[in-house]
Amino acid sequence: MTNNKKIKIAVIGAGRWGVHLVRNFWEHPTAELVAVVDRNPERLKEVKQRFNLTERVLLTTDWEEVAANQALEAVAIATPAATHYPLIAAALNRGLHILAEKPLTLDPETSLALCRQAEAQGCLLMVDHTYLFHPAVERGTEIVQGGRLGELRYGYAARTHLSPVRQDADALWDLAIHDICIFNQWLGETPVSVQAKGTIWLQNSGGDNLPLFQSGLSDLVWVNLTYKSGFQAMIHLCWCNPDKQRRLAVVGTQGTLIFDELSTEAPLTLQMGHLDDTGGKFSPTGVEREVVEVSRAEPLGQVCDRFIATALAYLSDNYQLKHQSHLSSGWMGAELVKILTVVSESMRLGGQELPVATEPQRHKDSED
């Protein structure tokens, strides 16, 4: 492999998120965008005009037309979650490296099947869990795992807005995966039990094509996660709330770490302080606020950087670079799909607390 090698990539899906993938790969110095696929011809026209794409970028409604390109090496998939399994499986069969929008699929077994297929084909399967690449989340991992907060006690998160309202997944599957990702990353563990309740206002049926949501698509969801360490996290999700929030916190005996994505000046802060026991009376002490400095890098740009670098390592058979990190791998994506599936079942049962199987899913070669 030479230093000027570019990976030939196509983007499938030019909707709300897909256009950002198109932008990143079109502008990336080590990527060659060869095609954009979308069922809607108008979207293709808009993408071409928006980014001034040249004629060398094929714009088509037919994925098979792109798949026939023998030079193609990778695809980024940003289509509805229900379409992921057949699309990814077909692309892997052609030996292509995959970046898939979250969630990987809507079923744990199909997610695991894709991971095994990618491994058998020698292909990279990566899921776009964008927040894992957010500078504030990366810095937060260092703080939490470095012990600044003392003994960890509990966490809470709110992810609310007024639209977009999806028709292929409920608020749980659309939104919760972000906060679960962050909690798992900061804590270094995954939940052992979950509990959730949902409320449906807008869409009372998921339709025949969405068996997971036959009773409808929940607009409001409350989730409780319990970890093996005893840590508990509560998540509030809603896409019918004009009070837009993107806020997550972890509370310890010495302070609280707060990630407020909507705060442009201080997205990551430490609110330090604890209670002193003085003869049965508890008094606050050491109370101070610290703004944590973080870089301004675009998280999705970081995702695309990692995907391209790792895919090029696969193409050059560079074992060390290929396995330098399992961050946001297909196996991690499958783990998150498993957790969300159990949360969905808890919602279906009216909020019953359910265990999450803890047996390892990752292949040994997928670890660091």
C-alpha cells in the first residue's frame, strides 16, 4: 500500500444522516466517493447540487448498479434500520468493508450473523456510534475511569426534541442507543438488567414490515439500567418535546460529570462537591465547578477517519492496525442491539425488570 492510496466508497441512503456521510467522504483526502444510492431521485439531485459532485460520482436509485462496480471497496449504509441486514449481508458477500448507521439491525441474531459473516469474509464491519468519537465523551472516559468522581453511584440522561419522528423505529431505538453507548463507555461495563416504560401518541401500529413495533411506535420512553457494579442509570427519551435536551451525567461520591451537548461554551463540566458527616449532620464541602477543555473536532468526521484508516489496514493486511481497537465494531453494535431488544421486551411487559444475558459475544480476535 502506498501513502496516496484512496479507498473507493459508495454511500447508500442520502437522507437526513446520509448527506453528512456524503459530505465527509467527498471531502476526505483518502477516500474516493464513487457513488451515492437513494430510492428518491430528488434527493440525489439535491446532494449533487449541495456538494457540487462531479460526473465521476454515480448517482443512482439502484444498489445493484453500484455493486457491479468491481473497483468498489467499501460502502456506508444510512438506510432505515429494517433494511440493514439484507443490504449489509449482500455487501459483505461482495467482500466490501462496511460502515453502518446505528442500530446495526433490529434483531440480536441477525446482528451476530453479520459479525460472523464479516469475520469469515475478512471484512471490516463498523457501526456509526458517533458519540463514542465525540471529544467530550472521550475526555469523559478518562475522567470517570481516572477516579475523579470517587465511588460511582448513579447516572441520568435526557434526550428530547420536537421531531424528527421516525416511521421505522420508536424513540427507544432511535435515541437510547446514544446514551447507553456513553454510559457503557464511561463505566467500562454493560447493563445486567433493564426496565422501561413507553407511551404512544402518534403511531399506534408499526405495520407488517416492523414486527418489533406491532403495538406502535413509542414517542416517550423511560429507561432504567442496572450495572453489575450496582450503578444505576435513568434515561428520558421523547421526540414530541420542544424542550430540546442532550444532557447526560454521572454522579459519584466526590462530584458529578456533566455532558451537555447543547452547551457550545462548556459541553463537559465537573461539578465537584461532597457531604461531610459532622456528628450526624451532613454539610456540603469542596463545592466548585470546573469546565473541562475538549477539542472541537467533528465526531462524524472522526468516525469516517477511523473507518477509512481501518479499512485501508484491511486492504493492506496490516494486522496491527486492523486490530488496534474494537471501538464501535460490529460486535459492539450487536451488544447494543441485544440490550435494546431486552429493553423493548420490558416495555411490552409494562415495565417489568428483565435480565440482560452477559455471555461474551465478541470473537477473541476482535479484542484489543
